Amino acid sequence: MLAMGVFVFDLTKMSDLNLDYESDYESDYESLNDLLRDFIGREIDYDFKIKKSINGRYEWGFDLTDFNDYNQRGELDGGALKFKRLIRKFRLTNYSVNKGFTWSNDDNSLILITSNHPITGKSCDDAKTEREPGYLGLVGVTCTSAELLEEFIKAFRSCASYIREESNYREYF
């Protein structure tokens, strides 16, 4: 079974779904699970492209982002480690807290802002008491070059286990 949001799909054989899929196209997949396994990991082509914002920087946003995966015990785990690897790869060594948690490199050519601290699990919303390590929440990214932003987006997507949606503008919170 595969849980996606609030929907749960039973990954049975396609023939059990009572769909006449063979008449529409030739399928190489024996089960829906095989189809999903092949589809997951492919890059999604969004209608919007990287563009320069009014402030002269390139921006991108991710909504409700989680880096955690399920471990063998069925618990969410591993997101904090994936995030540490991501910030190490892009040399995001400067850290501050303002209206969110901010990481940047030495020359501020790449700035990452999250509404949740993915390592400690703390939320920027003080009313929220439960810590969620590996969960980033809303994410805003700004860069001085489109190439650097594109490289970061690809690395970010490869770390994420869930992203509700993306946009070619920074998430503000």
C-alpha cells in the first residue's frame, strides 16, 4: 500500500483494477507498483521557469517539505541527516534566526530560509510545541545566478520525500 497525502492506494495488479488500459496503450508494467516505481524519481516538468525577481535575485519556493523517509520500524527518520548533507554540499555555513531559520554561504549568493529547523525539529511558530526533525515546512531559496539555483533545486528535490508544491517565487512566512 502507498499513502499519498490523505489518500491510500492499494498497489494491486493492474488487471484487478478493472481498467481496460491495454486497449489504449501497450503497457510494460505488470502492476501499479511497477509503474509508480518507474515514475518516482523522474523530474517533473513544471510550467514555470527560473526567472529573476524584482530584487535582482533568482527565487524558488517549496511548500510543506519533508526530508524524512520511513525506517524499518515504520517511523519517520533520516531527514536531519539529508539536510546536513545538503547544506554541507552548498557550503551554507552562516546561520541565523529571524522570521524563519536562515542558512547562507559566505558571499550570500545562496540563501535558504525554512519555517521549521530540519535538524532540531523546532518551528518558527512558538505556539507549536511538537518538534519535527527532518521537516522543513515552507522553504524559500534566493540565488544570484540561475545556474546555482537550478543545481540547488535538483539537489533539494533528490533529498525530499515530500513536497506539496513548488513555485518560481520565494515562499514568504
